[in-house]
Amino acid sequence: MTPHPLADRIHNRTLQLLGSAMLQTEMCEQLCKLGRHDDVPATLVELRSSLEQAAVELRSIMAELRDESLKNPVA
Amino acid sequence: MFNQDRETQRSSSNDIRVVLADDHQLFRQGLKALLELERGITIVGEASDGLEVQRVSLELQADVVLMDINMPIVDGLSATRELLRANNNIGVIILSMHHEEGHVFQALRAGARGYLLKTSRVSEVAGAVRAVASGLSLLDPSVTSSVVSEFRRMSTKQTPEDGLGQLTETEIKILQHVAAGMSNKEIASKLSLAESTVKNRLSVLFEKIGVLDRTQAAIYAITHGIAPTAVQSSR
């Protein structure tokens, strides 16, 4: 069965970005443990960027879903 | 895509040699940076598609490959199959966002020895790498229950089917007549057998198909499509 294009987009973009964000939180944890506090702000910037991109993706998917529901309103 | 020179310089001879295969560069970079902090693990190469991972893993003599499923050119499941055909000693761990059981079963069928979700902590991924490198298998706890359920379903389904395959032609005829509601005497007469023979054959038959009595046997025959209407109406 072919997945819905939106499911593909959520998988290929949003979830991957969230996966990367999770890794970046772990990186912050590790940097703190290693005493490399100076490296933490840069990783937090990357983390914020991943979350922003995920939010942009979700907004775009929501807009598409709204369009679809307008085309096919529930009776 | 892979940085062979730099990575091989860093690796100790006892380290587990790992290749990362994922088309999402950001994820790969993050995972690599974190795994490099783990003792005994060296990332010897990276790949961004299912074809490249096969070449890189064989060339760099990887011990373990962390493989995504959705990748361009060749997907991670086909790449796993092909890679293991070339070298069965490499341990493949699928690292995916897919938690659906279908993907897990396909991965296991392809020969993967581990299945983890990308939401796993890196310490868990490192643990899986060590486990697979030492010959063990490892599944993410969130997919284990569906694997166990599928195994149970297959086991319960397999027993009667196997039993059906074990039945002789005469036993199938006896079962059909049981399903038609005939007594042992009637079956004996119909098949030109002694009544005691029918009785003995029935005991064996019950054991083969895993039922306790003729009612269960009749239900079994009906549900397995071996109780034809012609036999039922012949009474």
C-alpha cells in the first residue's frame, strides 16, 4: 500500500528534523558532562534551527490538510 | 561521502568499525558526533544511499552498519539483503523512524540483527552496536511486543496447518465424514474399514490436528475447507 503523500512528508521531513533535534539535546548533555560548556550555545542554536524547520513543515502540512478538508467537507 | 583516512587513523584495532547509512545529513552528523564519544566504537564511514552503503561497508570492512530504511537509489532493506549476501559477518542494525511491525518483520527477514527507532538515546544505539558486534540481536522495546504477538499468532496458526499436511488420504476422508456428522460405524461402512480401525485412526487424526473430540474435528474440517458439501449432503 502506498503511503499518503502527507505521511511521507511527515516521515521524511518533520520526523527526521525532530530526530536530529533529539540528538542535539543529547549533544548538549554530553558537552556539559565533558565540561565543554563553551560549545553548548552553538549546539543550542542548531537545536533551535531544527525545531524551527520542523514547525515550518508542520504549519505547511496543516495548511494542506485545511485545503483538503475544504475540498472534501464532512457531510 | 566517507572520510576513510581521518577515521582509520583515529580507530584503535579493537574498536568496533561502524558505518552510518542515512540520507539525512543532519541526523548522520549528530549521530556520528555522539557515537564518537563512545568508547570502543569508531565510525569508519558514512553513506547516503543504499548502494553506497554496500560499497563503503565492504571496502572499509565494517563490523556493524547502522542503516536507515528510506534511502534513495536502493532502500535500506534491499541494501541489507545485498550486503549480507556479500558478507554475512557484518551486523546490520536498522535505525528508523518507522515503528510499524511490517517494517520490523521485513528488516528481520532481510537479515538485520537489530532494529532501533531514531528516537532512541545514543547510549542505547551504542549498546546495540556492541551487542550486535558480539553476535547478539537487539530490538527496540517499543517494537518487541508486536514481534512477540506475531510469533504467537504464527505459532497458533502453524500447528493445525502443519497437522493438516500430515494427514493421510484416508484420514482426510474420515475427517470429512466426521464433519458430515457420521458415526464411526457409518464411516467404517462407507470406507470399507473395521469400526475399530476408524476409532484408532480418529485418535491419531485428533492428535495430528490438535483437537480433543469429533465436534472440534468437525469445526476444524469446516474452517479449513475440507468438509465438502457433497459429503455433508450424502448422508
